[in-house]
Amino acid sequence: MSATPASNPAKKTAPDSARRSERSRRAIYDAALGLVGEVGYPRTTIEGIAARAGVGKQTIYRWWGSKAEVLMEAFIDLNEQNARAVAANHPGVPVGGSGLPDTGDLAADLKLVLRATVDELQDPRFEAPARALAAEGLADREFAEGFVRRLLMPGLDLYTARLRAARDAGQLRADLDPETARDLFVSPIAQRWLQGTGPLDHAYTDRLVEYALHGIAARPATP
């Protein structure tokens, strides 16, 4: 006689350790970013991160050697999430390290990306931890070097490459230094964001592009 379904023991599915690890990692990222935004980097601890994430300290130390490493990776992950959201909300903005848009209209491409950058800087999920990490960079040179190398330079290099391509295509002066030119666009935004010296909005980024590309000297009147 064949066995009925009720007479067979229920088949148990083995726990998915990869899924469990990813949930723990995500919880740690969220906890680290939340704490650094609330209490600042110096008062954020591995113990605090572990408690908020609902994991043991040993779980964190299994993956990272210090709270700085945790926060750096959490922030990199946040940036990647933001990049995907920006690409969804701003068609034409590439995701990650695929480069800046190149439609042939340099001014339009720069305005598109800088507008998206301002939106990201004013996103509360990004702003609080970013300010905390920037402040820590002022106090800890080694931390700042890692922050610049792993977080800032990849994005800045995309501007440099786009401006170099525009120069090589004859859209910009032949003796242009792309790195100096890059700073004309991104540094004023960083100053306003860090120091609050003026409104930071799309109108401001558009003016930056116009001023940087066309200069601020008076132009001769056209006949």
C-alpha cells in the first residue's frame, strides 16, 4: 500500500546561509549609517552597531577589522543604491562607473549629472552619514585618504574622462587640463554643501555649468 502524504514526514528546507549572511550584512550597514548620522563617528562603536543590527560582535569582526571599515563599506553600498535610484529617476545618467553621459552636448550632460548630484546630497539618507564621515576625515588623515580614494575619486575620475573626451573632440580648448576643469564644477557644490554658503539647487548647478564653460568676463556686444 502506498504511503499517503500525511504519513510522510515534512521535508525541511535547509537554511540558506548566503541569504542569512546578506540580511545580516544589510542590517549592519543600516545600523552603522544610522548611528554615525545620529551620534557621530567618534561615538559610533562596534558594540553599538552590533546591538542595533541584532547580531553578535563576532559577526562584524568576521567581515571587518574596524568600525571605519564597516562605515566605509556601508557608505559605498549606499552610494551604489543612490546611483541606481538616480539612474531610474534621471534617464541618461549612467549607473556606477560606466561614465558620464555623452550626448554630444557637454553643457546638457554636465547639468544632468550635477542636478542628480545635488538631489543625492540633499537626500537625508545620504546627507547625515556623509557629513559625519567628512568631519571625521578632517580629524583623521588616514581615514580621509581612504574616503577620498574609495569614494570620491571614482566619481571625480568620470568627470575628468568626460572633459578629456570633450577636449579631444574639439569642444573645449586644446590646452585644457581636465582635472582642473573638473574642479570648476564639483568643488563649488562641495563648498555650499559643507559650509552652507548659499542655496544648493538645480538653478545653481546650471549657472555653474554656464560660468565654467563660457567664463564670467564681459562679452563684447554683438553688432
